[in-house]
Amino acid sequence: MLYKNFIKEVILEIKKTIEKHLNFNLIEKAFGLDYEKIQSIQIELNNIENELDSVFKKIDVGLFTNIGKELEFTNTNEKSIELEISKTPKINGGVKTGKEQKVRNEFNSIFLNFLDIKSLLIDNFLKIKEIIGLRHLYLYLDDFSEIDLEAQKIFVDWFIAPLNNLSENFVKFKIASYRGRLYLGKIDISKIDFIHLDFFEAYNIYKSITRMEELALDYNQRLIENRTKLFFTNSNFYDNFDIKKAELHELLFDVSMNIPRKLGYILSYCYESNLIHGNKITKAAIGNAAQRYYEEITESYFKSNPYITRPFEDKINIANQTNLLDKIVNKQKFNKLTITKSRAKIFNVPNQPTSHFVVNDEFSNLLNNLELNGYLSTYNKIKDKSNISSTLFALDYGLCRKHNLNYGRPKDTDHRKYYSDSRFSLNHLIREHFNSTQVLKCSTGHEFDFELQKQFEIYDMNCPTCMKEGALNKCEVTVSNKELIEKIKDIEKTSLLQVNFDEFRILLALKQFSPVSLPSKKLGELTDFSYQFIAKRIPKLMELGFIEIDEEKSLVLKKEHYLITAKAKERVIDVVISNIEEKIKIK
Ligand SMILES: [Zn+2]
């Protein structure tokens, strides 16, 4: 329902923009169009709106009749399915997922039948293009990665892809998105250009780390100089600093990794802390500003927005990620201590930084989530001591400052291999972390070591145990149940939790899908409980204020769907997760 209206709104908005543009030109007569031409454009635009209305009416009817039928079918077959479950629980997952897939396919095929973007938009656009003699229509989509995968799929497949592939280059999209947060679907890849904005991707073509750093510094200088030309017409930007120009740019690159938005924040913090008090900006002031940015933006955003900026393929939970970050920081603190005591020549440098570390490329993607959220950045690709392709990561400058780690990379030739020292290789730490808390698990509950992930990927994540039994079930990365069960039982004994472990699992399933609401049946599948078992526990959880009914969805789908409440997240989930974290730390 939401998606449908969204696409409709976008189309109407484009229509309005073209109208505005036309009105403007009517006064200016820039195009030299006569009144008749503008009239005919207006007719085409109205065509779009009229067709849109009738198309969406058809979609409404289609969705209700077809998906309605599908749901009825599900209801009437409920008994026989339940029966099968009790005999062979394994049928459970397959049958129902099939149903759900059917509903989704139904939704897609209805869209395909009625929403013909080509005749609705493209043909009308092309007519307008002819009349005005316009070459391109540019559509800018900013912050596209904020939309979740489900919505991106529909929007990309039914709107962007057809416009991009079939409009004879008339419609051009410019889409801003984070890496790993863009669904490409049916978009013709040969018709798009990728432009990387982060430091490493932009300069990756240069194999030498020194050359990359030079280019990054050059970029930083040009970025600053181009902006200051606009805002410092009567004064010199560099007069505001108590730092030499070359050092300033190096520091600004270190604190921001050349992300303009971050740079802007940090400079405005410096303005607040120094300039308005009549003091020049010092190195320490920039450092403090970087720390403030880390605490106020990076950290708080990650904690308050657990659903938004995660790579789509990422199944690893947030608590697990923060726990991993703590381990990395602790390791670097430990390194700092041992380096101070070391007499090795390689560590004979001022400040002895411990901000960078090396990870084998096979594991480096496990850090995607932390990178996407600004805790660390890919600094370079290198070969480690054993000549294995690896990634040199840099922790965020503000984060380092918060934890008293010196930031930097020794640049003279004698100390070029500083971070190649084995103490900065974090492969073991990362492998152990994921092995101790994450497992691969299939929908029927077979568990495997996380370390086997690469091998599983070759077999398309199919569960080998199930395969021996002649069934196909995919494995997913998840928190080990064994460990979770033990820990939760522990907590149950000692805490004031109002729910038992079974009820906790129901809440956890809701939390994992939140903000999407789920019906009892789906909850049954996710927790391996029967539908009746779930149904019995729902009233208690509602009474405690831990779940609520999703009114709108329940009404449309004629079946009750439940949502987890903020109270449950705060009083149950967070309590349990932080307790688990504590225990891991003690270990
Ligand atoms: Zn299995």
C-alpha cells in the first residue's frame, strides 16, 4: 500500500516540476514556444495523471482480489499443514515460505500487468521531449540508501530501471548511496557510471600508499581553497589557524578522510570553540572537534538507528558489532603499551601511533558494518608479512582520541613497514570474535562453525546435513543459540525480567524484523514454536505492554500482525543484550 502510493507521489511530483518549469518559460519565453505548444505539453502531462489514476485503481482491485484469495487459501489449508508439522517439523519452513513468496510474486505480477511505466511515463515524456526539444530530464535521488531493501527493490524494478533502460537516454538518474546499500536489480549496468567519493575507492588505482596520500592531501587543499574562495573574500582562511598550511591539510585529511560533510562539522565546532572567543584554531582544537564529532554524530547515530545504515547482506547484529569494536580498541591499547616498552627500531618514532591495523582480505568484509558507520576506514590494500592480500584499516581519528590512542602512520622510509608488524594483524581477533558469537544455522536448526562461511558460499549457503536427507535449506549467519540459551537462562535466574526464555524468543524475533509486524504463524516459524503456543503467549505480552497490534496491516491482510514496543526493547531486549556483552567482556 505504502510502496504503491510512494511511486504514485513520485510520478506526480515529476509532473508538477515539469509544469513549473513550463510556467517559468512561458514568462521568459526562453524556448520561444508558442501558446499552442505549451497547451499540447499540458495535455500530455494531464494524460500522465489520468492514466496514473486509472492504473492505480486497477492495481487496487487486482491486489485485493488476488492476494485476498491467496490468504483465504492459506486459511482453509491451515489444519492440514499443522498436522504435517507435528509429524515432520521440517516441512514447516518450506511450505510457508512458499506461500509468502507466492503473495510477493502476486504483488509483483499485478504491478507488471497494470503499471506499464513505458506507456504511462516514457512515451508521454518522449512526446514532451519532442515538443520542447529538451535533451535530458535529470532526476536526483539523494540519501537513497536510507530506504530499506524491500522498498528499494520495488522502486528500482518498477520505476528507475524502466526509465533508465527504455527512455532512450532522455531520463537520467543521479543516485547518492552508501556502498552496499544500493539495490541495482533490473537496471542496465552498462548504462551507469559509479563515482566513488571515499578516499580509498577514489584513489585505489594508485598502488603506492605514499602516492595515494599525496593525492588525498592535494584534494583536501583544493576542496578547502574552492570553498574558502566563496566565503573568505576579504580575509585569508589560513589566518584563522595557529598551524602551518601543510600540517593543517594533513590534519584535516586525517580527521575527516576527506568526507566534506564531516570536515564541515569539525570546522564549525572549531569556530565555536576558538574563533568566537577570539582565539586561533590549534591542533588540539581540531582534535577535540574530531572527538566531539565522533561522540555526537558517529556514536549516537549508530546507537539510535539500528535499522538504517547497514549493508543489506549484513545479518550480524548491532550489539555484536559494538562488541567487536571494543575488542579492536582494546587490542590497540594493548599494542600501545607493549610498543612503549619495545626496543625494536621500527617502533622508534615520535608518538608511536596505534590507529591503523591490518586484516586479511578474506575477513575484511566482516568490518563493512563498522566502516559504513564511520568507525573505521579502508586506508589501503597491502600484502601482509606472509604475502597475503590484506587491508590496512584506520580507526576514526575522534575515536582514537577518545580512547587515548595516537593517530598516524609513520611516513619516512625507515618506518614504512610500521603497521606490517604482526601485532597489528587482527585476523585472529576477528576470526575468534565471530566464531565465539556467530554461527551458521539452517532453518531446521543445524549449526556450523562461522569459520566455514566461505565454503558454504560456494554451495550457495545450502545446509549439508539437510542435503544428505534430500532437502534444501539455506544457512544464515546468526548468534549461536546454544550460547544464547545458556546466558539467558542465567539472566532469568538473577534478574527482574518479566518474561521467560520462550517469551523472550518471541520478542527477539519481533525485534529482528522490527519495524515490520508479523503474524503468529510467522512468529512460530522463526522460533520453532507451534502456532498455538505463540497464540497462548500473545495476551500476556500485550498486557505487559511488550507487543502491540499493527492496526493498518492487520486490517488489510485480515489477520492480526504484531509489533514489538519500545518498552520491550528497552526493558527486555537491551537488558539481555547488554548483559551478554558484559559476560563476553569478563571472558
Ligand atoms: Zn539443515
